[in-house]
Amino acid sequence: MPFEPAHLSKSRYLSGLQCHKQLWWRVHEPEASELALSPGQQNLFAQGREVGEHARGHVPGGELIDLPYYQYDNKVAATREALNRGLPAIYEAWFLADETYVGVDILERASRGYTVIEVKASNSRKPEHLPDATVQVHVLRRAGLQVERAELMHLNSQCRYPDLSNLFVREDVTALVEAALIGVPDELAAQQRMLEGPLPDVAIGEHCTTPHYCPFIERCWPKLPDHHVSKLYRIERKRALELEADGYATIYDLPSDLELSVIHARQVKAVQTGQMVVEPSLTKALAQFVSPLAFLDFETVSLAIPRWPGCRPWQQVPVQFSAHVEGRGGGLEHHQWIAEGLEDPRPALAEAVVEVCAGARKVVAYHASFERECIKRLREAAPHLDKQLERIEWTCCPQYGVMCTTPTSGAGSVSRRRCRRWCRDCPTRI
């Protein structure tokens, strides 16, 4: 059975740092529907476990405390026995102090004590990683262990499959942890006192989504009215909160003299007038879309541990595409392809994309810079199709989603024509 609500854990402590109300719900309503993992979250957890297993191989000679997740006291006892055997490392070591359990990914014996190694399935150190390591050092020292060093062990973005010898980077964060330790005892005590009382009153704010999206956000945030300011195209949550604090709850409330981007101004005009806004420049922009057109969309997967040649950790790898191609009769023909099995999907996908887009004069994509990046990944994996894929790549313009350069057939050279407007994101700046 899980431990009593009075006990904290590392994960609970981190939830409490973000929001005491979130922690209260996690402890007092552990079966809440909001805490059920989605398939995407289950996949991320599975990849995290795989990263942890690989990390142990980079600190060899250790022993794994392999007990059911809910046997906290048994894991603490097994860790104590392993420490007595003088092992060079212990994996998933568990400790209890100050009514708080912590699990240490890798506890490595050092010359005068131990090194706490927190393994993260990310390509770099992030601010939220520091409290994780800090509470571990606090609990281990309170449990009587001499901790002399703290490290974060994260994935190396420079690693390329199949050579995984440099898969990890070990980063010394001892000085940062030592500086942060002073606030841990008070925060642990505050969380424990809070859990003994009723649901705390915590105002909504940026902490609802930072550093992680709170699973209980729907309980706290009121139902938004139609055309709430948060519905402005790609507006940052912080900016939406600022507008609401200034008294502008909906787009209808926004004053005419408020400084807005071009896209936001058009959206506000459409909402406030109740009419569709069609810019005069739209006709000129659409004139570039010369038939036959192909409408292309890729889907990718990102793997923490790369498994295909040349791939790095968390690289977006194309595994699926969908395309609607204009036929000679004017209708649209739908084509799709999805990877199956564990082999590298890129060569076969590249063949299919080239075949589908062969007759198109223009290739259109909603987020063309993403599609262009996918095609670059295909070129790396299918060099025999480099020229054909290059042609498709150059038909995607980040500004308009349409061709801004035209490859020629001679000797692989590329002739370029100027766009009607400069494309800010275009690498050729033509």
C-alpha cells in the first residue's frame, strides 16, 4: 500500500513547490481522474525508465534496489544493507528522513563519501532539475550519509547513433545545491503542516503551467467566456493574464489604441465587427499557388535513446506523411504512408514522398518550416534521393508555405527568383 499522507516524497515535494493546492489533491485524492496517465505520458515515463537503465551502464559495478514501488520502507532497509556491503554504486537507492522519502537514481561511492546522481531524460540541465537534486541531498544527509557531491546526468545532444558511448553528460551542480539547501527544511515543514489541514486557497497564475502543466488546472480556472483574450493567436499565457488583470477579459473589451501585432489586430477586428476580414494582399499571395498542388503533412516521433543511424537524442524523425495532390481532373487524390516495425522508416518514407509529389508544381504546408526540416532528415537517410527531396524542400517557404526557389535540372544547380516579399525566416534571404 502507498505510504501515509503525512509522509512526503521527492515527487510530492516538487509538486508542492509548484503549488500547495496541487500537492493537497495529489495526497488526499490519489485516485483522482486527473492523475490518470494519458498514452503520451505513459510513453514519456517508459522512455525515462529506458534512459535510467542506460545511465546505470555508465556507472558500472552497482546494485539495483529492485522492489515494488510501494514498498518504501523495505527499499530503505535494502539500501541500508547495500551500503554496508561497500558497493561502488547503488541504483534506485531509497532513504527516509524528516518524514520524507527520496529515491536516488544513482548513488556513487566517492573518496570521502557519496555522489548523488540525478538522471534526467533531457538534452540539458533545466531550472526545475535543481530542487530535485537538492531535496535528495538534504534527506540523505539527515539520514546520516556523507554526501560530498551532487550531479545531474542528462542526455548529450551531440551523441549520434550507433555510437552511444557519449550518450550522457555528467554536470556538477554541488555549488548550486549547497546554496539552495537552506530553504528545504522550512518548505518541507510547511508542506507537511498544509497536508494536515483543509484544502489551501491558492490563487491561479503562471505556476499553474510552470514548470509543468498542473493536472488539476480545470478545477481552479473558471470557464472562459467566448473570445477570451487567451484565444488571441499564439498569445503567451503571461500576456493573457496581464490583459485580464488590466480589465480586458475578452477580445470585445480590448481598446482600439492597444498595441497589437498585425495578426492580433486582424483577429480583434473580425471579432469586434462580426465580419470576416480579407486583406487586399491575399489575392496576390494566393497567385503563387499554381496547380497542380500537393498539400503535404508529416508526423514524427522523438526517442530519448536514438535507434537509427545518425539520430541524436529526442530528434524528430519522420515516420508518417499524408498528402492531397491535385489530379488532372481538378479533384484531390489522398495518399498516406506510415512506418511499421522497428527498422529505420526514413528511406522507405522518402521513396513514397518523392513518388507522391513528383507531379506537383508547388508543395503547400501549413507549417512549412517543420515540413522542410522533416525533408532534411529524409535527405540524410536517403542520399540516393537527395536531388528529388531537395526539390520538394525548396517548395516550402516559411512565410507563405509555397516555393521561393526553383531547382533546375542541370548539374544539380539551383536558380533562384525573388519572392514578392522578403521572407524573414528564409535562410537564403532572397
